[in-house]
Amino acid sequence: MQRSFFRETDGIYRLKIPFDDLYTSVFLVMAEGKTVLVDCATTKEDVEEYILPALKSMGVELCDIDTLVVTHEHEDHAGGLPYILALAPQITVVTDVRHL
């Protein structure tokens, strides 16, 4: 898998991260002066190996992320959340995940 986001449409980028024999997606939305990350992969290692380098390739650091949207409770979408918040506790999290 690539370690960089690719453009889906204006201001919306997708990062594919290996998960089992498929992949999970993390989206970066950059619009109206805000930077939003949607989902955060499965593990600390996914954050370090894929998300952080991909953000860097876009010129974005975790401290630049305004909001992290976690779409649902499945591990491949929410597993990296504790590590991201340990690195950047200022990020606003939007989710209905109950087990954070």
C-alpha cells in the first residue's frame, strides 16, 4: 500500500491502510480553512507507519488537524484513536463510539 493520500475530489483525500487481506481507508478533508481526519486505522503502528508519513507528505502535522471523525466502533476505523490523542490531545473528536 502507498504511504500517501491520493485525491478523491477537491479537498478530499484517501489513504488506504492494509487490513487483513483488504484495506481500511482514512480520509483527509481540507476545506474552508479546516483540516479534518476521518477514521484512524487499527493500531499505533498504523498511525506511525501510514498516517503520520502520509500527513507529512501533504504538509500536515497532527497539530494541524482540527477534528477527527471516527465513523464507527470497528477496530479498523477507531483503533488508532488512543495513540493519536496521546500525540495530539487538542484534536476535537466527533464520534458515537462508546468504548474510547
